[in-house]
Amino acid sequence: MASINLLPWRESQRKEKQKDFIQLAVLAAILMAVIVGAVLVQVKSSVGAQESRNSYLEREITVFQDMIAQIRVLEDEKEGLVQRMDVIQKLQRSRPGIVHMFDELVFAIPEGVYFTSVTRSGNVVTIDGRAQSNARVSNFMRNLDASIWFDDPRLIVIDSSGKKEPGRGHRFSLTVNQVDVVGHEEEEEK
């Protein structure tokens, strides 16, 4: 049998396979690097696009927050104006009330009674005065109670202690509630 030495052929085969393997490994590494680079570029462009959208949204949010702040200021101003208008309307409605109050006081006061002071706090009218007798004060209170402009007259004090000043009569003080007839009429119409 002839002896054939296959070692050099196997060695060249091994080197050839090793060379092909290295080429494939380099080619795979290059291909992997290209794929990773493409993915990185895509991710960076996506992140950049999202960041630009986020900054746009932040700018728009700031604009809308400024608008909301302006709307709140305007609403506060509107509320203040509405309150002022309500006060003015109440004053306009109550303006004839003072005229009616004095007019009713003139008709309710009996002879022999006169006032020293008339004060009003809210709807409560305090009347201080002098009367020739207690009966005249009672008559005055009945007249006030019968009026549509007054309600619930209450005598606070009547001084009939005998310290009557000549020609002056007895001192009295009473309170009565003023009724807003005009306001009630407007509410009933609604």
C-alpha cells in the first residue's frame, strides 16, 4: 500500500475553512454594526422628534396657562362688577323706600307727638320723641303697625316718671322694621 500523506491537504483545508469563518465573522460583525447603527439613528431621530413635540406641547401649555390666568382675572373682575351692579340695583330699588318711610311717618304720627331723632340701621328704624300722653304713643304704634311700609313696632322706653318738662311731654323711644314693599312687589312679579 502506498502511503499518502494527507496532513498538508487537511491543513490547507483547515486554513481555508478558518479563512472562510473569519470572513463570515467579519461580515456578520459589519452587518451587525450597520444594523445597530441604523437602529441607533432611528431611535435618536424618534427621541428628537418626541422632544420637539414635547417642547411644542410645553409652549402651548404655557400659552394656555396664561390664557387661563387671564380668564380667572376677568372672572374675578366680572364677579366684582356683578356685585357692584347688585348693590346699585338694591340702592335704586330702596331709593323710593326712604321717601315712603317719611311719608308714612307723617301720616302715622298723631297730634301731640313729635320726633327728636329718627335713625335707620339696615331695615330697623329707631324713633325718639316726645308725646303729650302714653295713649298718643300707643296710637302712633298702632298706626305704624297698620302701615304696609312698617312692621313690628316695639316700645323701648317711655319716660312718664313725672319729670315732665312743661310743654315738652313724655320722652319715648321705639323701634320699627321697615318693609321693602317695592322689593317684594318685584319678586312677586317674577
